Amino acid sequence: MAILQRANEEPRGRTLAAGPYGKSSGTVIAPGAVAEGTLRTREPVRLGGTLRGALESNAPVLVEQGAQLEGQVTAAELVISGRLDAEVECQGRCLVRASALVRGALRVGTLRIEDGAWLDGQITMRPLDAAAREMRPRRGVMLPEATSTRPRAVGE
């Protein structure tokens, strides 16, 4: 069984479901495979097996349910459905699925954690861009749902 293969090369005896980026793009570490070391790529990565070491991608990375990643991850986007014990640098969106078990330090652009996911670690958000800053409420501005409803004294 191949440890690393192109996504358009089907593993013998087992067919991987197409990921969000299609079957013809990216790098796959197949279920059952174990790889150690550093993987650097400019294309999407689908991890179905185990990777111990560093993963650096300028594209999205998908850690599938049942997969394990231990070490460091640098990615444009990250979707975690499996087990991750790593330091993460994600420039964009990080999605932690309900089936995920995550431990480590995460530095992300945006973060979504589904109900049922397990996360233990430190989360740091990357700085907002100018457009997103303008959408945030300014300090000292009270939103309607945040106003006080304290009881008033007689005579107020």
C-alpha cells in the first residue's frame, strides 16, 4: 500500500471517498498508512492515516475521521475530523468537526468548533483585516441585548 500518493491514484483494495477538492487534486496519506518526517506541498492534503512530524501546505488540509496527526501543521485552511496533537498555524478557516479530538496550540484566522468535538489547548486568533475590524462593535458601544435591566429604586 502506498504511503503517499496522488489523490487520482486509488489505493489497492479500498476506495477513498472524494474530498471537498475532488479526486484529481492533492496529496493523500491513505488510511492505515504511517508516515514520519516532513511533508511540504503546495496542493491540498487529505490525511486518512497517521503522520508524525511536520505538515506544511499552502492549500487546505483535511484530517479525516480515524486519521492521526502529531507534530506541527501549517496550512491555508484546516478541517479536523480525526485526532490531532500538534502546534497549528492556519492562515484562514479552521473547522473542528464533532468527531475530532484536538490537543495543542492553535493559531487560526477563524475557528468553528462543532458540538461534540473535544479540544484541549491554547487558541490564538490571527489579527483581523481592516474590513472585519469595521464590522466589530466599538468599545463602549452597548448593543440592545447587552443593556442593563437592573431594578429601579422608587423615585428613579
